[in-house]
Amino acid sequence: MLESNTLTPLFKRMEAAGLLARTRATGDERQVIVTLTDRGREMQGRAAHVPACILAATGLAPGDLVALQRQVMALRDHILQAPQQKGEDG
């Protein structure tokens, strides 16, 4: 999952490029509704083939790629949960 501090700068650049629009939700102003503009939908259409190209470049079957992603995420979680150890100097 991506955090808002990661997404906000990206959304600002995309909005400045005319690819999306951001509006505050009426029921909860903490929420931001993001919608593609016509230009953003055009780019979405042109980029639709990218995921298949990336998958093909890996040389993996889709199920194998999903399994690898799960393993990498589990590894990340274990590293983040591991107790901090002091180095030889500390």
C-alpha cells in the first residue's frame, strides 16, 4: 500500500500535466477524490499494454510472479519486525 506522502507529490505532478483532477469529498474533507481527465484516459489507453510487457520481460508465469511478490513482501515484513541490533561499534 502506498502512503499519502508518496502519492500526493505524484498526484500534483499528474494534475499539473492535465492527467487527473483532485477534489475533496463532500462527506469527509480528509478524503480526496481523484479522477482521470480526458487526457489521462487517453494516456491510460496508450499505456494499457505496459503490464503485459513487464510480465513478459520477467519470464515468469503470472502465478509465479504473484508468489514471488508475496515472498518479497513477507521478507520485507520480517525485516521490519526484526529487533534492531547494534553494530560492532555501537
